[in-house]
Amino acid sequence: MLSRWLALSVLVIVLDQLSKAWITSHFAYGEHLYVLGVFDLVLAHNTGAAFSFLSDAGGMQRWLFTTIAVVASAWIIWLLRRHHAQVLFALALSLILGGALGNLIDRIAYGYVVDFLSFHWDAHYFPAFNLADSAITCGAFLLILEGFMEKKHGTITG
């Protein structure tokens, strides 16, 4: 049923936006809070894509990434309609859709994406990210896993 997959996407969006609202109301831009030896909370703004790709492109990236997110979301919804019975595939797409729309909301509202999860090893920091990014990453991993499972079981259709 398509509605359950869209409901999962909405849940990702709601959790993402609530977490971003909390961090922006409790932290100043750039403020760090040590949580664990390898993990901090930090309020960061990303005007680019993953790993701050094109973050210094002068503003055009906001509309480029907005357009990509809108087109990708429409395509994902189309795929979900066609493949809603394929559980792993639909789960992966739902996570990606929720993450893409969660970051799209930020991009439209602020011109940047709010990031706040920061992992590091000593002084070496991985770029900060958020729950939407995590959902996209998990969804991508599930798509890869699903692809291997189909190949192993010989269920590739074409």
C-alpha cells in the first residue's frame, strides 16, 4: 500500500524538522556540545550538497539543489506507486524521499540545510550532517542491498 510508504516519508520529515528546530533553538551558530569522545552536537549551516559540495558557488546552488530535490522526489513517488509491494525497495525509497524533502524544506526556508551531528576522531572531523542525511544514506544502503539480493536470487526483471 502506497500510503504506508508515504507515511514513513512524512515521519522522516517530521523527525528531521523537529530535531533541527530543537538544535536551532538551543545552540548558536557554530556552537559545539561534547557528547562522547567521538561525537559532538554542533549547529552548522550547509549551503551546498553532501560534504558541502558547491557550498561556495555564490548562491546558484540553492536553486540547483532545490530543483534536483523536487525532480528526484517526483520520480521517487512515481517509483513508489509502481513498486509499493516490493518491501525493501519501497522502504529505501521512502527513507530517501523523506530525507530529500526534509532538506528541501530547509533549503527553501533558509537558503541552507541545518546540520548538527558531528563525528570526529581526535581533531579529524567528518562533515556535520542531520537526520535527513541519515535517512538518505540508510535508503541508499538499502537500495544497494536490495540490488544484491535481487541478483543473488535471480529476480531481476527487465
